[in-house]
Amino acid sequence: MDRLRSLFGLGGASVRDDIQDVLEDTSADPDFSPLERAMLKNVLSLHEVRVEDVMVPRADIISVGFDSTLDEVLATFRAAGHSRLPVQAENLDDPRGMVHIRDFIDFLAAATDDFKRGAGSAPSGLRLDELKLAQTGIVRPVLFVPPSMPALDLLVKMQTTRTHMALVIDEYGGTDGLASIEDIVEMVVGDIEDEHDEDDDPKIERQDDGSFIVDARAGLEDVSQAIDHDLSVISDAEDIDTLGGLISSLAGHVPLRGEIINALDIDFEVLDADPRRAKKIRIHPRPADAEPGDLDDTRKDDHDSKPAMSKGAAS
């Protein structure tokens, strides 16, 4: 192979190319297991991964306020199931750092010990509903990184600074997402779950009437496969990965609860939404002789508000 490259004036193959060739050839030595091959391929491809590829989008970030009381912080930790939470002022565009569950518990334990010994006075007499996070001094700094930063560079930076959380900042200085060291490591080894993790994969549920109730976070490819329709051909917009993104693109705005968007032979009914995004969608493929926007009574009963006027979408 090297002689052939030299004949055509090409340089020698890189070490990366050689390793990739070996991994692709399942009969080559050393005899890697399928898991080892998958992990090594992930390592080799990590240099192409950007922070925006691994980050949690802003809409899915769970945070606490800098002026939150400790009982509110505790409730958020319990609901989120995370060991670290970003801390914000009025919103995520004004971040103040992060709080770690271990620092939080250490603070409570130390304050309790002082209170029991009568050494000094515990702040607010350990009233968690009065003591605020800003008074504790346990908020730690976070890293601020651009979405275009290589994920491998962020991993190295997290290791050297011993900071395992980074906020992804857009070109205007706003918070675009959040990345943790676990998100990057999972790009190599796959999903890492502990005893408290629950199955939070976006659900796609088929109903008795032939419709589908779908989490708006579900990927277009998964939804297309489930409903046997290629949703990627509906919109010309690029970089749409989720059903919620497709619905917003078709509507031209953040859709409202009860709104119905028509595209090709499909009705998309928004069952749940907030001011920032759609959350749950009913997908109802229409019969060939049905008119766009036709809904039967069983579909209307799934939401309280009156459906908005059907909005036609370009096919």
C-alpha cells in the first residue's frame, strides 16, 4: 500500500488511518472485541466532536436561583437527581456559578454541629426556608466555553481546573447550553447511569386510534421510523433534530397548546407547551380522503383549550 501511495506521489498513511483500518477489519490482529472496537472508534472520532454536540440545550437545564432558600435548593436537588446545579441570578444569562450536593450537605452538617454545640449561632437557626444560598458561600465557579470548542479540549480543561461543569455561551454572551465531564466521557464509553437514574428517553406511544403521542424531544429519525413517515422531507430547514424543532419550524413560531399544524398527510396537535417550546405532540396521519385539520372527538378531549385554527404547511 505504501508503494502504491509513493507511485502516485501520496504521503504515507497516518497512524490514525492505520488504526481505523485495523478497527474496520474484524479479521485483523489484534482481535479486538466489539466493545473495544466501538470505544476505540469513539476515541478516534472525538477530535471531531464540538461542545455543541454534547451539551444539554438551554431549555433542558435545571438550575437554582442565587437568592433561593436552602429548602428550595434541596427540593431542586431531589427533583433533578443531579449532583451539581448551575446557579443563576434572574435567568441563565446571568450565571453565578454552580452548587455541588456535597458542599450543600457539608454546609448543613457543619451548621447543625455548631448549633448543637452552641458554638456561635447557626444562620436563621437552621431555618432552611429563610436561609438563602447566597449566604452560604458554597457556590463554586463554572467554566464558560463557546459551542464551537472541541469537546476534547474542554475535557482537558476540566481535568486541569478540576471543574466538571461548563456553561456554553453564545456569541451574544447568553447561555446556550450546559456541558459536564460526564457528557464528554459518554461519547466514548456510552451512557453512564447510576442507581438513581431513570429512563428519561423521549417516549413515542401508539394510541388505539392510530395516532401517536410523542415527546417533543424525540429525534426525527426515531419518530419517522415509529410512524412510518419520513418527517425529514416536510421542512427545508437545516439542523432540525427533534420533533419539537420541526413543529416550531412549520408553525413559524413557538406553537401554543391546542394548536394544530398540517403538513403533507399528517396533523400535528400540540398537547402540551410552555412559552419557550412544545413539550408533547399528537401525530395523527390523515386518511387520504380527510381534509387537513379534521379531528375526531376523541382527539379533542385530550386538551382543555380550544384548538387553534389549522395552519397549512408547505409540502
